[in-house]
Amino acid sequence: MKAEELREMQSPLKTQYKEKPEAAMITLRAQGTLGDESLTCKVETGRALIEAGLHPATGGNGLEACSGDMLLEALVACAGVTLKAVSTALEIPLRGGRVEAEGDLDFRGTLGVDREAPVGFRAIRLRFDLDCDASPEQLATLLKLTERYCVVYQTLNKRPEMSVSHRVTGN
């Protein structure tokens, strides 16, 4: 895709969102179904059904997707798409590249072995290996804007307000 094509595609949306800011507010949803007999949750992705289960470090068999891996995969996907969009908009040609995310977990927290051990990632590192001829200044701008506009990165970096509720069905 060329920069002009991207601008043409996004221009009516930007205009609409400037004129009607409420039109830009979208609620995304995800849902899953709890496994019958197993410690799993089947998540509908819109493209496929993914069965998530316990990570082997918490007793899982390794056959189901780990939600921690899925979080990193979402970060990689979002950062990769954002980087491509930004490079297109800035007309910085990329011949190719890879996006990698890795995160450190201490499963003592998840398993309740050590109440002082945190539950969740202690650190997440995102790396881009790019095949391009961009100048150091162009690369700095590309990475700065990718970081700024990547939804998953910003969500992880600036903790959103969260809430939990429940509804009981049946008896």
C-alpha cells in the first residue's frame, strides 16, 4: 500500500471523528466458553476458535494456547501492523522485518506459592528487526510513532481502568 492510498482510506474516518468525536468510541468484545471437563476456555477470535489452557509451568499439558502467550502475540500483531501503517504514512520503505515480544513471569505468584511474588508479567520487551535503508532519524521517528499509536502497547503501558462483574445462570 502507498502512503496516498492509506491517507485516502483513513481521511473520511478522520473527518468523521473530528466532526463527531462520539463516532470514534467503539467497544471491542471478546468472549469464550468454559471447557466442560478440562481447565480450558474456548475463545472465539472471529477467524478461528482458540482453546486456552494452563501454561505447563502451572500444570498445563502445553497443548492449549497460553493466555500469556496470546497477550504477547496480540502485542506483536498490533505493533507490527502499526509499524507498517506508520512506515507507509511516512513513506519509509521496508523490505521486511520481524517483531518479537518476550515477557518475564514468576509463576510462584500465579500459583500462590509466594504472596510477595507478582502475578503477571514483571517485564515485557518488544523488538523490531527491520530490513530497510532508513536513516537513524527516520527509524527513531518510526519507532516513536509506532509506540505512540500501538493500541496494545499503550494499553499495557498505561493501565486502563478495569472492572470485574458476574452473572449467575441456572439454579
